[in-house]
Amino acid sequence: MCTRLKESRKIVGAMIQHITYNEFLPKLLGKFTMKKYGLELSAQGFSNSYDPDADITVPAAFGAAAFRFGHSLLPDAMERWSAGHKFLGSRRFSEMFQQPYDLHKPGWLDQYLLGMVNQASQAMDDAVTSQVTNHLFQEPANDYGKDLASINIQRAREHGIPSYSAWRQYCKLPAIKTWSSMLTDISNATVKAYYDLYTTPEDVDLWSAGVSERSIDDSIVGPTFGCIIAKTFSDLKKGDRFWYENPGLPNSFTLEQLTEIKKVKLSRVLCDNSDNIVTIQPFAMELPSQQKNNRVACKGHILPQMDLWAWKEYTGCCTKKKVPNLNNLNPQIHKVQINEWNKEDDNLHKLIQAIAVNISSSKPTNA
Ligand code: HEM
């Protein structure tokens, strides 16, 4: 793989880590859990949380249950919105499974992206849209499809995932020994439904009870899913030698590069990679609001942009010089600056050629 590709891949990986831990996890887990599990990023510069002994095994309960919390948030349909943020239309999930044809229509991808930043998700609770509980992967000629809630429960049983009660104990939460002890975190109606279905509260399945837990404080998930998800993301951060904030390793970013990466927001990525998103709220995972998350122009300086000059290697001299940030210069000066660098590159090129000629002319002859 060529170096430029490797470095681009490294930058994209760092951007994903930054958006995940800076924008997504705080929304999902809330401030308290972020702090408790050491998931907070350092506001500026490096942070060394690397622990070579960290066990980065992702628990089966994470994939087969806890991180499937998202199935409870699904709406019935995906909305399309215009660049001016007006609702255009929507399509039910059951019409979209394995039928991605809308995405072939010019402009529709951006409209779905704009839909995703403008459409509210459903609450995390024991209700799951019938689009996935009755119509998952429904064939156009049929009236019904599969049931994702049943698949989740069955998949976890196949994997031998311990029950909700067992995971609560792992998370140091009060164990569920009686039906009434469930009521601290789950609504009466849901506990009553479990009582009708299960022989003992210790049998209740993790995914089902996990999505039914009331969320804590400013988080989306409840205490049990919060614990499993936070522990997993914490291990993945601590056990990652290539974590983007790590200092002093051969793969580490320079401080200047890291500062640029920490400017990245999902909203900027959406602006830069779409054709027709003109304005967007800075925190793309939260709905726009005039008080806290008012839409701003993609063009312009309010949404910070990563400056790739921090990756420029200065070839004009043997010592690496600081490369100026050209973003703030006017185009004329920018051009002059680049010309100067090109001239230095030219000079260097000529020098190398001269040395090469010199070496070949001073080669000893065979005679
Ligand atoms: C329309 C939206 C979605 C549909 C139709 C869908 C459907 C599915 C299906 C069919 C599976 C495989 C189930 C199995 O065979 O065990 C699955 C797995 C999974 N889903 Fe979803 N899902 C959706 C959205 C989400 C969201 C929003 C999240 C989380 C934020 C999520 C998290 C997961 C996870 C973690 C798995 C397990 C993946 C694995 O371990 O391989 N899904 N989903």
C-alpha cells in the first residue's frame, strides 16, 4: 500500500474514533457514564490511556443484545428533506429492504441524509416498529416478513448469552430475584407482561429487558445496556495501540495533526461529502434547535475544517520547517507561496541530478 493511502486511511480511522467518542457516545451514554468508564477525550492535545494489558475482547452480549439497542429507536419510515430543510416525502422500511433503488435517483441520497439529520428517532423503550417486527425483509409480493425482536432474542440464546439478571450482577446493579425488584428500572406494564410469559424473573432475556429499561439522566440507554456498551468502548479505547490520541509511538500523529483531527464533526463530513447540503446543524446527531444547535452554512468558518497542511512534509531543506496555514491567506498569496515551494523543489531536484552526474562521471573505469 502506498504511503499516501496508508496515511489517508489512518486519518479517516482517527476521524471515526473522534466522531464516535466525541459526538455519538456522549449522546448515547450521558456525561456520568462517559466519565465513569474513562471515555472522555482530552479537550486538546494527546492523552495516554493505552494499556497493553487491556482485554479488548468484545463480549458476545454486546453484539447479540446490547448494541442492538438501536432496533428500538427505529421509526416506521425514512424521511427525505430538501436542502432548504423542508419535508419532501418518506418511504416505509418494508419497501426498502433489499431494494435500494431510491439511491439510484439523482439527488435522493442527499435528501435521505438531510432526512436523517432532521427526523426524530423513536424513544428507547419496549416498543419496536412493526416495520421490523412484522415486515423485516418482506418480499414485494408478500404481506409479512420476519420479526427482528424474535431474531435478537433467539440469536442471544444461541450464543449462550446470560440473562438480564446475570448481566445486572456483572454490572454491579441490584440483582433481579423477584418480579417487584424489576420495577426500579422497568415499567409496571412491561414487568407484568414478563410475569405472564416467564417462569422466573431470572430468565428474562437481556435484549428485551435492556431496551425496556428507563434511561438514566442524559443518556438514551438504561443502566445495564449503558454498562455493557461503556465497558466495551472503554476497553476498545484503552487497548488500542493505534488510538488516535496516543503520543510518542511511531504511528502517533504530531500535535499539529491531532489538533486538526479534533476539529472534525460529523456535520462537516456530511457537508464535504454531499452535493447539495448547504446548511446543517453543528451537532448532526441532535435535531436542529435555534437555541443550542442552530443550522450554519457548510461554506464558511463556523463549522471547523481540518487543515491538511499539517501533513505536508517540507522537502526544501534537511530540517522540517513549520508549514504556514494557508487557509487564511488570500488566493493570490497562496499561489505565490506554492510557487516558492515548487521553486525549492526544483532546486533540490537539480542538485540531486548534479550529484548523480558527478557520481557517475567519477566511477572508476574497468581498465
Ligand atoms: C432499519 C434499520 C435496521 C434493520 C432492518 C436492522 C436489522 C438487523 C438484522 C436483520 C440483524 C441480524 C440479526 C441476526 O441475524 O441476528 C441486525 C443485527 C444487528 N443490528 Fe440491526 N438493524 C437496523 C438498525 C440497527 C441500528 C440503528 C443499530 C444500532 C444502533 C443496530 C445494531 C445491530 C447490531 C449490533 C447487530 C448485530 C451485528 C452482529 O453482531 O453481526 N441495527 N440488525
